[in-house]
Amino acid sequence: MNRKCPVLYLVLPCYNESETIDHSAVKVKEKLQRMVSEGKISPYSKALFVDDGSKDDTLSKLHELTKNDTVFGTVALSSNRGHQNAIMAGMMTARKFADIVVTIDADLQQDIEALDEFVLKFTEGCDVVYGIRNDRSSDGFFKKMTASAYYGLMHTLGASIMTNHADYRLLSKRALDMLSEYKETNLFLRGLIPTMGFQSDVVYFDVKEREFGKSKYTLKKMLNLALDGITSMSIRPLHIISAIGFIIFLISIALGIFTLVEFFMGNNIPGYTTSIFVSLLMGGMTMVSLGIMGEYVGKVYMETKHRPRYLIDSVVLKDTGDVDKE
Ligand code: UDP
Ligand code: MG
């Protein structure tokens, strides 16, 4: 692994990004060329786009770019597998040729100028560099609130996840090789990578508004990611259920003894409200507990299938240099 002038692969996941691609490609190329001329990265560095089964003409645009310019590469997934799997596919393809890989959104909302600092941290010896956003001023109120609640929840549940770190991140070839050993289907990179224990550092960057097209992270996709994050990184919800169950068990024994004593003392008070309240509460709690258990059972089921996380339809990469990194 070359720490001085590394081969950098930028991985950009794209889902229906037709409006953004051309613009981003120009910017990315410019940035890479500048870094090459400054001697910060190798001339074999590339921008590797991953088409996550887009339904618009993203893929044909990508192929057009790749055909005309060796600085670009394209990995096409056979169907939409989601952002996490798309970046995984990109990183796993890139690690065969690159010393370092940086993942960044294709809309370039994350400041690409921070790249120099990422690479600098790598030359100083880091294998993992996390991009942390400076503030959330470009987010709406709803996203701000849900994000901070979510990070709070994740910390309470014991997952070592960095607040305000999305997937703008540098991984060295060494870290990527290690990451390839993790076979889980239920992929949540933000939670997983900190557990690998490499020397790491952070880089702060600004987030801009999206310039072209709309967000591809629908509420459903966001909820799924949030849920994957919790269930893949923590089994504490299951412990909480057991603890609540145990407390309720103790209370019911006490209540049982109390009712019996009352019965034998002849104090038969009509307790309609209490009964309804208790049975509703218990029913509700049981349903919620079953639901949580169900989430985990479902995830276990998915994991036991050992299905591939994604299927690569095609890879276009040219002029990758004579050094085979494997
Ligand atoms: N993305 C993807 N697959 C999906 C959804 C999104 O590869 O199923 C990509 C998308 O093209 C973009 C990145 O993930 O490059 C982040 O998505 P987006 O910018 O829409 O999310 P936001 O910035 O609004 O959170
Ligand atoms: Mg975006």
C-alpha cells in the first residue's frame, strides 16, 4: 500500500441521478486532476460510479462517460439494492486497484474539497477517515429532529456510531480487505466500521443543498436504514423487553397476593377500571414485544439465507495501472 501518492478511487452511488451525473462528473474530474497535479494522488486515480439499478437513463449516461474518459469507471448492479449495498459493491470492486477509497454521494452535497484532508490523514497513517458534517443548517426541521433523536437512541443502545457522520468516508485497502470479511446481509456501514478498530481520524465538511434532481432517500428507505442500524448493531431492545417482562412478573405476584388477601378478608371491591386498564396495558406490551422479537427473527431469517448482497451486471474500468493490488 502506497502511503505517499496513493491510488484513490472515489465511489459514487447513483440511483436515478440522470440530472446530476454530468455536472458531478465534471466537478469530480476537475478535483481529481488537481490533486494529481499537486502530487497528492496517483494519476491512476478514478471516479467509480455505481448504478444502483436506476430506472432512468443514468446507466447509459455513465457508459457514455466511461467510454470517453478513463478517469471514470462504472459498476452496474442488476437491480436497486439500496445505498449501503451500492457503496459496498463500489468499494469491493475498487479495492482490487486502489490504495484508498472514498465514498461520496453522487449529488456532491458533501463538500468534495475536503478530499485533500482525507488523503492527508491517510498519508499520516490512518486507515479510516470519517467525514463529519459541520452543522445541519441545510436540513429541514423534520430531518434535524429525527437525526438527533436517532443518534441519541443509537448511543443509548450501545452502538458505537459517530454523530453526524454519513457515508462520506475514506477506507484504506487494508480496511477494505478486512471489511470484505463481514458477510452480513443486514448492512449498516456507519455502525460496522468503527467496530473494526483501525487507526482513524475525522474530517469536518459542509453540506450543501442538492443542486439537481430530488432526494432519492424516500421516507421508507430512511426508516429501513434506521431499523437496520438498530437491529444490526444492538440486541439491547431484546434485553429491555426481558427486563420489563421481569418487572411486570414481580408486580403481578405482589398484586396476586394482595388480591388473595383482600378476598379472604371479604373486601371484594368492584375493580372494573383496573381490570380493563391492566389487560389493555398487558395486551399492548405483549404486542410490542412480539413485534420487536419479530424484527430480529426476520433479520435472522434473512441472514441465514446467505444471499449475495448485490449482483453486479457489468463493470467498465480502463487503464487501471500495471500494479495489481492483490
Ligand atoms: N442512492 C442509491 N440507492 C438508493 C437511494 C439512494 O444509491 O436506493 C444514492 C443516491 O443516488 C445518492 C446517495 O445515495 O448518490 C444519497 O442519496 P440522496 O442524495 O438522495 O439522499 P439525501 O442526500 O437526500 O439524504
Ligand atoms: Mg443527497
